[in-house]
Amino acid sequence: MTLLRHVPAVVIASAIALGCGSNDGMQPKVPETTSAEQPAKGAPNPGNARGSNPNAKPKGASDTTGISADGSSTQVASPTSITTASETPTTIGLTDDQILQALHVSNANEVEQGKLAQARANKPEVKQFAAAVVRDESDADAKGYSVARSLNMSLADSVLANELQGDGQRMSAQLRAQSGPDFDQAYIEARINAYRQLLNTIDNRLVPNAKSGEVRRHLATLRAQVDSHLREAHSIRSSFNPRSNP
């Protein structure tokens, strides 16, 4: 106490102020952001902007992040989608040699089933129709081979040709299981369904892809023949049941 009496009052007051002052004076001063460092008005916040994150994926992107052997993240390639001809037939291109092969398979199906009908049909009109189908489709098949020779090409398989072949085999198996009057009706119904599908195939899958003028003319001739057979098949079906609609 004796020593304090000799210390000036101003010094004591200053010491008390330093010891009891707020902690704000002890915090490190944060440097102010200059106008050049401040983001422009309306610009995204760098801390929240999706584009500022180098690891962020674009909107709609698939997850391509994998795990490597050491447990760290790694980027892997996205799988490539595959489209088959059966999924999107109108978008898959066919070459002229593939078109001719598809027609050959269709002709062969009709000839095989027509010969079966000639042997098993009961009604004379069904037998006559089957004979006309065998004759016309045999001629069309020979014409297809002639077109291929003139273009110096060999017939080539395709997904479409395989589809037509499978359909023909299933239809032939179903017809072999029929007999008597049931066979006549089954054969005519099979021809109507097959001709409708073939016309759709010609219009939507073959003609749009045909390149050669000869192939296009062959398709036009064959289409007219198929349409004629379809009309005759409808007429025969009407004789089975006068109330049936074409």
C-alpha cells in the first residue's frame, strides 16, 4: 500500500482499463474485402454455386463415380446404350442385299405353307388359292434373285430376316396341328395376318431403306401382289362366315 501511494492515479486507471477491457480488442482483425474481391451483384455465391465445385456432376448426368482398389473415389466411363433393330425397327437401316434376303424368307414361308394347304385343304377355293400363292411367290423369289444378280450382290441376313423366318416356322407348326375344315380356316386366317404384317413391313421398313431403283421397283411389284392376295383371302374367309368383316 505504501508503494501505491507514490504511483500516479493516471497510471493506475490505465492499468485497470487494460485489465478489464472487452475481449474484442484482443481478437485478430479480419482484413476487409476490397471492391475488386467482392462478387458482382447477382453472381452466384462461390461457396454455394454448383458450377464452382469441381466434383459436382452436371444436371442429368449419370453417376460415374466408382471405388478403386485402395478405397478412393475414381471416375468410370458410363455404359453405352445399345438399340436393337427389334426395339426401333423404323430407325435401323437395311441395305439392299438385306432387303432382298428378307423378301426371300417371306416368299419361302408362303411357298411352304401354300404347299401344305394344297395337300390338306378341304374346300376347292382354298386349294386354288394356295396353288396361286405357291406360283406367285415362287416367281417373286426368282425375280428377287435376278435383281440381286443384276446388282452384283449376294443376299445378306439381318435381324428382320431372322424375325420373318421365326414367324414363318411358328405359323407352319400351327398349321400342321390342324386338320379337316379347321385347317382351311386356320390357313386363311394365317395368310390374312401374314399379309397385313408384310404390307406394314414393306411400307415402313423396306421401302424407306431401299437405295437401288431396281429394288424399289421389285418392292412395288411385290406389294401389289401381296395386296391382291390379301383381298382374295378376305373373300374366301367371308365364304366361311358371311358375317365376318375384312
